[in-house]
Amino acid sequence: MGLISDEYVRLLGAWPSPFVLRTRIALNLKRVPYEYLEEEDSLNSESVLNYNPVHKQIPILIHGNKPIRESLNIVMYVDETWLSGPPILPSDPFDRAVARFWDVYIDEHCFTSINGVAVAKDEEERKAAIAKLEMCMALLEETFQECSKGRGFFGGDNIGFIDIGFGSMLGPLKVLEKFTGVKFIHPETTPGLFHWVDRFYSHEAVKPVMPDIEKLVEFARLKKHTTSSLDT
Amino acid sequence: MAEKEEDVLLIGAWASPFSRRVEMALKLKGVPYDYSDEDYLVTKSPLLLQLNPIYKKVPVFVHKGKVLLESHLILEYIDQTWTRNPILPQDPYGKAMARFWAKFVDEQVTLIGFRSLVKSEEIDVAIKEAQELITYLEKEITGKMFFGGETIGFLDMVVGSMIPFCLVRGWEGMGIDMIPNEQFPELNRWIEKIKEIEIVRECIPNREKNIEHMMKIVGRIKAASKTA
């Protein structure tokens, strides 16, 4: 292995992971050239173990020889390091905290609810998890209205931290919609989000890296047979 | 509520490491603030429920009428708003590392070191698992005066409020010596060092009361796991 330049960027990831997707969108937004390395089996990967011995998880961004772990940390790192692209987080400290809060909420509540539906042991559990997820969507619809202020994205005229955090969950959400028959994002109950979805998918930083839904559905089906969760 | 120049209100709890660390930051930066204490094991005040209807948790931080939740976010907001005595590193990598370890302490260490440990039937195994995690912190502090470098910073406040002044009390109450000096010399050295700092000392809950409080939480966790 030759000398790695301080500027060289590598991303260890896995195509189905919404967390990896976040980091790819961020890098695309800032037009950062990077080498993408697909880690199919992160728990047994030497690189993953080497760069993230604590969690043994992807995504891991390696800038030069510095590893940065955890998707939201990576998105913030990208935002704070490559300053010439559009800002991902707002500059105002309060607005920054609000944007970060919603991504924390998305990870702690939405994503766990999505998982909750997927691993529910019986109909009662499933119903409860679905209800929780619907509540999350209602809250996010409110947040969208407040943050977008009539413009196209949570971030305003361009995608920002919340768009990236939530948009990366659309894949798992759509998979869940296929499996349950429930529409979580609906033109009547969540009109803002409903229209935002298409805008997000068409964004130039998102389109090239958004995984194909059918492939995700197939991946989820396979995973359900081997394990019982939709986690990364 | 008194009128203060900065118009800062913190709703916290004397035993909560999450609100204690916010107080450390405010004191370090010399920011005057109003404080309202929640005895959250007993009841939640109407003010808390009004300001934090989603989570109903402390700390709740209010600055000029704007409400903020989540201690890590509040700390960073404070750092960006009152810039003297910065608590986060300037460089993005330093920030990323601080954020990573802060989450590690608040999530992994409290889970494995406390919430799971309390329910564990094999306490020695649980202790070993927790010590393995804490070893990462031992490595991080080795060769440094503080996690923040020459002066205390974000990570010192997070680790400090959570480990020596919160979890250790729980471990003491349970008769566990989780971080013995022979195994964690650097961490223990750092603990003595931060106790020397006045603003940190002002944010350490009373030891006996805290042990009693943590044992109440232990009782709750055990009771909940039996009914689950």
C-alpha cells in the first residue's frame, strides 16, 4: 500500500444502508471526489474492524487516514470541511440545533418504528408500531411546513440536514409500505411530505445514489428469512 | 422569572447528568441563567410538559424564548452563542471525535454499564463488558490533561457528569468498584483533575443523596424488567 494523501477520501459502505446513503448524498452535494468501497459483510470485514473497532459498523468515512464514524457525524464533518459547496446545516446556532434535533428524532423514533413494524411478533405489536410510525410522519409533516416556509425542502431552497436525514429513510419506508399495504406518506394526511419526496428523489445529489426500491424489497425479503430485522 | 440580560432559563434536575453538564458549560462561559429544578422521579411540572411535550425530559434550555432540547445540542448551541472559553475543538475532525465519544458514553456505556448491568444475572460478566467499553475512554484520556486538551471541553463535561458524578454513585450503591485505579489510572487521574475545577465542583450532586437516588433508579429498572 502506497502513501495515502491527506486529501484522499474513502467511504466504507453498504448499498442498502440508509445511513450510508446520507453520507453519499452529503459528499455529492459538496462535489467531493471519493472512493466508495462496498462492504457486504461489515461484521467480518477487516477494514471495518480496523477503522471502527467500537461499533464494527458502516458507514465510515476515511479522510487521509482519519476515520470518521456514524452517519450524522460524517454529514456534519463533510459540511464543516468542504466549505465551497452549499451549506448542509444552517449557520444560525438555533436553527442548527433544531435541524440536528430532528435528525436525532428521526433516528431514535422513526427508524426504530420502521424496525418495530418489521420485527413485530404479532398483529397487536404491528398495529402499535404502525400507529407510532404514523405519529412520526404527522410530526415530520408539521416540521416540514415550519422549516420549508413554503419552499421545496426542509432546508429551504436546497436540501439540508433534515432532508438528508429523513430522505435516506424513504427507501426502508417504501419497503414497509409494500409489505404492510399502509401508505405512511399520503397526499391527504402528509401533503407537504408527499410532494417533497419526488423533489428529493430528483435532486442531483440524491438521484445517482438512491437504491432501487425493488432491489431493496428483495434485500428485505431475503433478510427476513435469515434474521428478523431491517437494521444496518 | 427574574429579568436577566441574557434571558436564559434551564429546566434541569439536580441528579440529572444531562442538565448538570449544561450548567458546567454555562458557568464556564460566565452566562447568567435562571434555574428550575424537576424532581423527575416524582412528578413533571406543567412548565416542563408545556416546553417539552414530545419527550417530557430535562434538560430544557430556553434562550430569549427559543426552546432547545438534548444536552449535546444545547452544549453546542451554548458554545456557538457565547464564544469565550470554547468547549469544542475548532477543527472538524476534533469535533467529530468529541461527538462520537459523547454519544458512546451516553448510549453504550450507560446501557451496558448500568441499565443492562442492573438486570443482569451474571454480574461479573456484565462488569467485564462495561469495563471493556470504559477502556476506550482510558485510551482516549491517556497522554492528555483533559479530553478537551489543555482545558476542559465538551467531552469532559459529558463524561464527567455521567461517569464519576452519576454512574459511579450507582455502582457504589451496588457495591461495585467499576473503575479501580490499577486498571484505569489515567481516568482516575483525570477525575481528580476535574474535581479541582470550581465550576465542575459546583455541578457535582451531593454524594449521599445521589447514591440514594441512583438506587431508586436501580429499583425501578429491576421492577420493570420483572413485569416485562
